[in-house]
Amino acid sequence: MKALPTQYHIEVYENSFRNDASWSAESSTPFPAIAIGEAFQHLGIEAAWYTPPSSGQVFRVKDIEHIYWVIESSHIGHKLMVALEVVTRA
């Protein structure tokens, strides 16, 4: 099998994957590892947040999904989907 280039995508959702993504990006290099329970700093990202954290709150990673696909003779796709929840900062 011939090695194909990979396109990396990230989509960030609020609360679940049911709604449209609040923010997304594409890259030719992988995104850093993200783990459930980590804080997600949203400042600096222009996004359509439904309920941004207020004072004393942060976004926390609630769920993660990966989707992969192959476009024959073109590329491999990897989408990282991240669901966030608002929590009170400890």
C-alpha cells in the first residue's frame, strides 16, 4: 500500500456531538494529545460558543471521538472531535 499524506481536523463541541461544532481547524500536522478531564483554554479562539465560561469557570474536556477515512490515491483524513462542558474551576 502506498503511503498517503494525512489531513488532520479538529472540531470542538459544547456538551455533546449533537450540535454543530463551535470551532474547527485543519492542519497538515497532528494536533497535540487531548485527554478527558483536561481544561480547555478557549481564549484566543474566535468561536460560536453557546455558553462560554463565566468568572471562576472553565471548559473541561467531556468526551473525545476520532474519525478516520481514506480518499484513494489522495490522502488519509483524521478528525479529532472534542466535546466540552463548563465547570467551576477547582
